[in-house]
Amino acid sequence: MSRSTMNFLRPLKNSRQIHSKISPSLASSSSSKNPIRIIKPILGSSIKRNLHTTTPRLHGEITRPEPGTGIKLTFKDSKGNEIKTIEGNEGDDLLSLAHEYDVDLEGACEGSVACSTCHVVIDPKHYDMLPEPDDEENDMLDLAFGLEDTSRLGCQVKLTKELDGLTATLPSATRNMYVDGAKARTH
Amino acid sequence: MLPRPARFRQLPSLLRPTSSLTKARITIISDVRQYSARTTLPRPLKIAIIGSGPSGFYTASRILNSIPSDSPNGQNVQVHMYERLPTPYGLVRYGVAPDHPEVKNCQHKFDELSSDPRFKFFGNVLISSQPSSSETISTPSSALSPYTYPHSVRISFDDILPYYSTLILTYGASLSNPLSSVPGSSSSPNPLNNVIPALGLVSWYNSHPAFSELPINLKGIEEVSIVGQGNVALDVARILLKPIDQLSKTDLSEEVLQILSESNVKRVKVIGRRGPGQISFTTKEFREMLSIPELEYKGIKNELMEEAKALIGNERMKKRLLGLMEKSIKNDSGKKLFELDFLKSPKAFLPSSENSSNVGEIEWNLNQLLSSPSSLSSPTPPNSQSSALPSGNSVMASPTGETLKYRADMIIESVGYRSEPLTGEQGGWKLPFDEKRGRVKNVNGRVVDEEGSVIPGIYAAGWAARGPVGVIASTMHDSYSLADSLMDDHYSSTSLGDSAGPLNTTPEDGIPEVIIKSQKNGGIVVDLSAWERIDQAERDRAKKMGKGKEREKFRKVEDMLAVLG
């Protein structure tokens, strides 16, 4: 007991809270630095099975539209604060746009609908304009943290003109893995 | 036992710093933070990470990205990652199914680390509590694999701890949960042939050097039973049932493809001790099973299905999954059968009448479902919809007393993994290990000693910390949370405390002496550039074969190291 010099009672927190409290340098760095930049060709792209209808493609191939001419889109953090409003072109997907504009959205499987790390919550008005998620996307949404009625995978939401003004909110990443982690057991 | 940490693990949301928990000195974090912000420079953050799977590289990546080189603390951060194999990526390379190349894309996150000079990789270095002078101590791997990593550079915790302010254990879960009470099982005193832990089979087909010599033979094997209903069970079922031409361009090695092509497997049953509502696999993996060509799937008996539906209530994932499991798939060619079976726990694996050293039958204890009365008081996630883990733990299997036998030419034990203890027999620092749960002793990722007190600066993440559950996304979240609390801890105190444990507030500079020494003595430490050469050699091998494969994995450490000359 004498060794408990640390406070281990606090639940784990998400980074934004922490950095803003630790030091200004950390706070600014965490959001300004692009945390994920995918520059390498997708490994195994030549052997991809065509399990889903959407073909995975390289992210980071976005061409930014001339300011004022593109489709407007706002990213918000899990508390509803605006991260940034950006402009994209028709056909761009939200994951690629997030990476192009340094928004902290993960894409572990790089848009191949094999993970749920690019999960975003779409505002209800624009959600209804989107084509229904397919089975494969729903399978991944089942595993997403903080699932909402208007949740989608960012890699599967492609911009169209009518989506101008769409808001994509990052889900709450705070989740204590240990609550339900105690599961390993034998038969 | 360990009442305190265990209870906290379950109920973290209820905890408050003011809890009556302790007479120990728990500092209120807000005070500490103000203190450090006002006064001294932060101490160096020099981290050793043990294990290079997803939890390791996501943790490293989170820390290095959160504290960029050009930020005030940036040049004061170093991350050294240790790995006992020459190859990084852990389960991404050796666990993720070969026909899921898109899941392996996450290893690009690891590759990004290579451009950061603050990051160093030490592959082919095996760490334990054992002193580096003893060479021949084996590492327990599995009853099936006597492999001892004979080519690795062996070092002890004591060799490296003075060089670091922080230690993170992310070495995963590399042992099988045993079914040792079941006669004939792989961990029983009298194991039968063709009874294989899923870990062994998966590692074998993924060319893990510790399992590449496993004597797998599918000739004459028609009926396979897989005990356990998680995603690993479905991975194995899929690899056994998929037509070989759908696997031939994956990174399965030629030896493995040869053995799979000789398979006579007709039927694979995936069996669980509870009902359809309590399976652990996820929808994507099940949907994939149903898309295997020429596969017949019988669906699930009505009464079982009705009971399952009643038990799961309104849970989104389970509802969708049950809907999928319900529909049978007829196939007149009837070449391959896939079945789910429920409410059975293995009682004994029985020898074949033709060859008494091979398995031939399983005897099952039949179960019924009971809702656990304790389920009402047991903690559930605040929002069960947000859980990446299938629920249903409150429903228990209870034996009815009846038994049943059926044929099984091969049995795969897929009942979960556990971590290896990295503790040796002799003196020196020992990593606290929870033998019962098979993981590093920790509370929310902070490693605790036998009394349950936090050891400053020592952390665990991923399966080594929380057990073998969850997809890569959950491991990523876990690693990010851990990295955040680690940075929080580090930058909110100026020292490791007066009882600093084995680490150093002012760590020694550079690479541990033992690494440099062992290299002088002929040991091979695989750094990132050496790994890149091995990686390239694997790609070149595949190219030479001209079969359209991306990679032909080396199945032996010797062959990997031979690339380096």
C-alpha cells in the first residue's frame, strides 16, 4: 500500500481533456499535427476479395476545391464543439476528407469496411438523404463505440451536392475497456 | 485473492478519488497538475514497450503523435520497442486471417513510426525476468510447441529497466486456455492426435516460427469439431471450408496451401456451451461463412432460436446476427457442411476405434441455460449499444446430466487465450502476473504489485492487460486510453515517487548495454532497416513464384536472419 503514490482511481480519459490540462504546448500539438497520414499503397490491394460493393481506394487523394466552390461540411468533436468546417468535392468520402484536413479520425482498415474506427454521427437531416448502409457497413457499425441512430462509417459517406452543410460528429472515444473485458474463461 | 483491483476493474465508473479505499498517499490529480505546470521541466519520457503487436504500436504511435518532435517536450521522448521475433506486427501478421488482408492495413500505422527518429525497434530480443547469463531457459509456449526462441538475444528486465522512465507491457496473449480437465485434450495428461488448440492451428497456417513445425495433416479428416464460438473459431472453420483457389493468393505459405489442398474435410461444427444468443463471434465473420461457395448451412432449431430471441432483448448486434443465423442455406452439391451446435460442454475426447492414439469421438455434457441471479447486480457498460463485445455473460450453462457422443476426426479447442507470465525462477525484478486470469496484474492498465499498489511508470495494454477479447478497434481504443493516462501520469509528477520501483526518474542514456554487448558476441538484433530487408525478401520470394501472391512468409527464424547475411 505504501507504494500508492499515484492516483489510480481516476477512469481513463480521452486525450483532448488531458492535453488541455497538462500544458499549452501539448494541447496545441495534439490537434494540429496530423495523427494519421496514409501514404503507402494498400497492402494486398491486388488480392482483395470483392466482398462488398464499395471498392477500397487510396485515401489522401483529395483535391481541395477552390474556396467557396465546394460542398461544405463541418466536423464536430464528441462534445459538439466545432473542429473545423471544410469543403469537398462530389464523391469525396468523409474519411479521406478528414485526413486531408487533419481531422483526428482513424481509418485502421483504410476504407475497406473491415473496422469501425472511422465511425461518425451524421446530423439527422443529412442522414436521411444518404443511401442506406449496406449489410457490411452495418456489421461494422454493430461494433462501433458510442453508436447512435444516425451513425455511419466515414469511409462510406460520399459527398453529393445536396449534402452541403452536413455535420459529422466524432463519437465519444471515452470508454473503459476494463468494464466488460473480464471474459476469458474455459468451457 | 486480489479483492481490491478486481473490484475496481469492474466498477471504475463508481470510483471517486475520495473513496475510502486507502490510507496510502493518493494525490489529487488536479493539485499535481498545477504544480507541474508552474514549476520544473518535465522529466524525460523514455519508454520501453514489450511486444510489437497492435496494442504496442498503437500506444507508441499515440504517444509520439501527441508529443511531436518540434514541441517543447518533443526531444525528451524516446520509445524503444522490444519483440522476441524478428518480425513486427504481432497478431496482425500471425493472428489476423490470411483472407482478411484489409484488416492488416492497420500495420501502416506501425510503418509510420519508422520515420520518427525517436522510435527504435529491437526485434529478435526476448525479455524475461531471467538473467541474460542463463541461455537455455525455455519460454513456455504451448504443450504443442516446444519452441524456445533459440536464435533470439535473451535479456532480463534488470538489464533494461535502468534505461527507462516507463515500461509498457503489450506482449499479448500467446498461450491457449487449456481444457485440461477434458480427457484427451491437448493439455490433458494423455493428449490425442488431431486435438489442436486454435492458437496452434492459426499460428501454424500464419507461419508463426514457434508453430511452423506443427504436424498438421488433413488427409482422411472428414468431421471437424471446433469447441468455442468466437471469431477465432469461425476463422478456423472458414480456412478449413473455403475452396483452396480462394486462398491460394493470400499470404498462406506454400507448405500450408499444400496441406490444405489435401484436406478431406466435409463438415465443420462450431459448438458452444450456451445458446445462439450467447455466441461471441461477430456478424461480419458469420456472414462471410455463408458466402463460402458450395456450402450447406442448416440454420438453427426453432425452439433454440425462440429462447435466444427472448434472452437478447433489443440488442442491435445480436438481433441482426440471430436473423442471419436463423436462415439455412441449401446446397444440392452438398460438398461442405457448416453447422452451429449449442448447449454442449466437452466431457471427453475419445480415441478412434481404428487408431487409439488419434481422436475419433467427442462425448458431450448437455447443458441448459440459466439466467444467473447475480446478473442483476453485475456491472454492465453504461450503454450496451456502445459495446464492441458481445454480451450475454449473465446467462449461464448448467449441465442437465445427459450426455451425447458424436464423431470427430479432428477437434480444435478454441476457448480463448491467456498471456505468458514473464517471470523467471531466480532473483531480479518480476513482472506481477495474475495466474488465475492469465494476464499482467493491472488496474486500468496501471501495473500493480502483489498488494494491489500501483508500481509507478509500469503499464500494460491490449490483451496482456485485459484478456483476449475485442477486435483491433477495441485494442486501438484501449491503447489510446492507456497512452493518455500514461502521459497524464508522467507530466503531472516530477519524479517516480520516493518508492520508485525498478525504473529510473533520470533514465540512463541510449541503448541498454546488454544489447550492444550481445551484438558484439554475435547476437542479431533486428532493427527497422533489417526488418525492411526481411520484408522485401518475402515479397521477392513471392514474385519469383509468379503465382500472384504478395508475400511468401518465412516460416523459420533462421531463414529470416539468413536474409541479413
